[in-house]
Amino acid sequence: MEVVALVAVVWKKTAKPLRGQVRAAAMLDRNAEFMMRCKIVLNLSRGESPTAIHRILGCSRSQVYRVATRFVKDGVAGLIDGRVDNGTTKADDTFEYHVLIAVFRSPQDYGFRRPTWTLELLALSVASETGVRVSCSTMSRLLRRHGARRGRPKPIVECPWSKTKKTRRLNQIRRLIDNLPRGEVALYVDEVDIHLNPKIGDDWMLSGQQKEVLTPGKNVKRYLAGALNPHTGHLVWVEGERKTGHLFLLLLKELLQRYRGARRIHIVLDNYKIHSAQYVQAALRQWGARITLHFLPPYCPDHNRIERLWKDLHDNVTRNHRCANIHELLHEVRHYLGIRQQTHRHQYAQAA
């Protein structure tokens, strides 16, 4: 074939040191694309046809012809990626700044009806602001370089308090915990739902396959109320079939027993209605100053440190679980919390 013959002629005219460099790069090079081009030229110089090279190397026939044409025209220099001489990139710092700003916003902020980004829509939106159009592959490389990823957003509810009032309350709680009087203890308290229907979460899967999580159909629920000591990591929890004020009272009674040597127990908790039930208030009056409740600002779960513990519980036990009944699931919950209770920190639950 003409192209094979032309490559062979240019190869014979190439200086031996350059031919040695091409052979070395074809064996191993940090640039995979350059290594592939060197392999193509070596096979052509040996008389292999483009079709045979396509089968040997797994590249397309059109790529073989492109590499051969550049080698015949420019020699070994033609194997180097010509894009390095393209000049300054279109996706400069200003362009990247607009991309990162857009990622933190929504397409609806740019006048689109769609609420989530696609690469095409992101490129179109940034082009409208910068006048620079890039391909989806360029946009994908830019996002990957900045560590951007596709994930599930976190649903939140905005706190109705003013920023000043919210900050003042959080600072009061923080100062209380950091400067506890001698003989007093502070605990973060919250409840968590345990559902027999598994929580669905991300997991590794092979391409073209999707894992299945068997659900029992009819859901069964149990509830835990827990108290976390931020200084020691110690956890106290109780279980119940209903999430009511009685479950909260059961936890408070347990805390009075566990911390019977403490003059006062400070409870940091959210504004869930069961924490303010009338019979809860009556019990608190009966106990006098032994227990004091400190309510967080509304809709501020991130400031309740026990929330992270519940997340670890879901990640290690309830998410995508295979338990056939609620008793088996609760056994796994107790096992995980028991391990955590021994270490006072998170660790993966090991097989029995």
C-alpha cells in the first residue's frame, strides 16, 4: 500500500537516535496518546497494513492514516501533539470562574426551566456570559480538574430566626459546653427512625449493571432516642415502637441513672414537639434543676453533633440492608452502636 511504503521510506531516512526514541516511547511513555502514535509508526515501518494495525492495537483505521500522514509530512516531530502550539486556551481563568459560579447555582438562575445542570446546558450558560463556546468534553475535563462531581443535594429548611438571633443562641450553647461548671454534664440529644424498608444509597456497580435491593413491601418502624457526650463520645440510647414524648422521657430517666453523680444535666436538642409535651414539662418540674433543656434554633440539624452519629449508623447498617425482619435489623443496629460505645468513636462494623 502507498501509505505503508511512504512511511517505510521516511523511517529509513530518520536518524538512528530518533528511531531509538520512537521505539522506547512505543514500549513505555507517560503520554498514552504519544505512545500509541509511536506504535502505529513502528508497525507501518514493518509493513503492517492499517487494517492489521487496527486489529493489533485496537485503534481506528482513520487514526492510523492520520498518524501516517503526519509522519510522512513532518517526520518524528509529526508524532508530537500539535495542540501544544494552539496558543492560549479558550477556557481561561475568567471562563473557569464563571463555570464554578454556575455550578453552585441553578439553570433556573440563568433563565432556563430545567432545575439541574447538564454539560451542554452549562456550556451554553457560561457562553452567554463570556462569549466563549467550548465542547462538552472540554467542560467535563474542566469540572474534573476542579474536583466537581455529580451528587445528591442536601435538602434543608431555612431557619426562620434572624441571623443575629440564631448566632446568639448557638454561641450560648457553645460557651456552655466549653465552660461547663464542675459536676455538670452537657449532652446532644436526638431521635432516629429505623425503617425495615432499606434506605437506598450509592454503591459500587460494574458498567451496564445495577444492584437490586430487596424491600419487604410493608414497612415496619422502630425508633431510637440517644444522648451523645461531646467531651467523652459516650452514647446513651433507648428504643421504642413510637416516637412520642414517652420515648423522650424514657431517655431522660436513663440519663438520670447513668449520670446520677452529676448536679445538673444540660440537654441540647431540637424543637421537635415531643420535647415540649405537657407531661415532659411536668416531669422536668418534678426533677427540679437536675435536667435543663437548651433548644437549638429551628431547622439547624448540623449543629446537633449526634446527627453525625445517626448518619454513620445509616451508612453502616440501614442503607441497602438485607435484613428480613425488624428484629434482625435492630440486632445489627445494637451491634454497631455497641462497637461504637466501646471505642467512643466511629468505626466500621466487623463480621461476627
